[in-house]
Amino acid sequence: MSWDPRALPDLTGRTVAVTGGNAGIGYFICEQLAAAGADVVILGRDPGRVATAVRSITSRTPDARVTSIPLDLVDPESVEAAAAALNRLDRLDALIHNAGLTQPGKRRETTRQGVEVALATNHLGHFALTALAMPALSATPGSRIVPIGSAITRMIGFDLDDLGSERSYGRQRAYAQSKHAVQVFGFELDRRLRAAGADIRSVVAHPGFGLDGASPRRERIEEPSALSRLTALLLAPISHGNDRAAWPAVRAAVDPDAEGGQYYGPARGGAGDPVPGRPPRSALDPGLGARLWTMSEELSGVEFRVPAARA
């Protein structure tokens, strides 16, 4: 069927959780889902910013059902508590891995556990959260997991032997490593879910090139400067606003025709309507997927058990 991102189907009765749903692309994911009737759960680190996002969404959709759960992806205890809160929900139709560190420091930084921060935030925190929230996802027929990759993975290659950028560090390289890991994990997860016969799909998405300057204004959330507006005009052919950058994740989460193992992104690479496409070759490598899975369990300290099919 055709898909119109400007006219979503009625999502009443569905519950979607979005990490980092209080700002940028994540905020617009939440705003669009709530406007279509979904119960939206924002997982975020800053209670004040999350509360602001909830107020912004409900000011536009007065009957929106938006709640929140505290989450710091680099804190294992916070991840465990957030997963426990998700498991207490009546249902969980989709878990969108939106939160991310896009600008690591100029020098390599690590978490308390000694893991490079971009990898810990963008991949390992979501890996652990998803593993621990499997009871809620398994209990909801046809649930989905939506890892969010990046177009940077087409520009910088993946080195699994230096996953945490210990041998060679650069802020863009570290970000690319983490997003490669997100994508490789997303497709490996789908293979394992299929093999187990589980009624859960992993559908990977990437936002293209989203710019604050091309985004609609949202008070205290999205307030583009004049300079950012000018930059957005100059880059208009290859970019779009964060509201449109949200479209691939939204489609991956709620399009009834979306299949596990698909990869949604903008039609023109950096911008455009959300369409299924082909990811970088490394993302589909089962050997890389299996190795990354083992490494992710070791680095996160969380065993990821894929549920078997329900009787």
C-alpha cells in the first residue's frame, strides 16, 4: 500500500516508547505518533526537558496520551529501571531507539564502565534496554523494535576489531562506529527473532540529513536561529527538517506493511519521503552480527535472550 507520512493511520490503542523523545527528531516522532492517537512514552534523561516536550505535544493535541520514564543510556541501573517500567505497561507495540550522542568529544571519553561514550549511548544502552524489555515486547502481538542508524555509515567504514575506537579515535569515526553497530545489531536481531519464530520485528531506519534550521519552531524545544535557517536554505536539496527526518522511524514503527529486516530512509538519501532501501553491505553481514552480539553482551553485562514463539 502507499504511505503518506502526513496522514498516519489511526493508532488508537497502540503504545510506542521513544528514547530521547524530548528533543530534535525524537520530539517530532512523538508529536506525530501522539497526533495519530498512539499512547506515547518518552524516555529521557532530563526531567525538565521531558516535561516541556509533554506540554508541547499536548498543547497541539489536547487529548494526547503522553507519559515519561527516566532513562540515562550510559547508566546500567537507569537502563534496568527503565526496562522494568516498560515491562509494567499494559502493552508495548514499538520501541524506537532514537536517543543518541551525535557529537562525541574531541578526545576519547569513556563511561564509568570504561566504554567509549558514543558506543555506550547509541548502541550498548539500547541493546541492554531492548534485552531487558523483551517481556513487554513479547506480550504484545506484532510488536516492533526500531534501531535508528545513520547515513554516515555510507561514508566511514566499520571496524569491529576497534569497536570502541581505542586504536584510532576521531569524533566522526566514533559516531560512525556506534551507528554501524546499531544497524548491524538491528539486522542481527531480526535474524534471531525470525529463527526463534517470535512475533516481533526489528525494522531499521535512518533519518537522512535533518537540520534544526529547516524544522518547525517549538518553544523551548526547537528554536532555529537565523543562521541555522540560512544554512538550511543552502542545504535544502540534500536535507530536511527534523519533523521530516522523523518520518522513516515513524513508518518503520507503524506501517502495517513494514517487514522485519527492512531499512527505511528518505527517498533521496538525505531528504524526501520515507521509503524502503538497502543498507550498507556490512549491516547485513551475519558474521559481523554474531560477533557484535557476543561483544555487546560482554560490554553491557546483559545477556540478550531472544524469546521463542508463543504457543
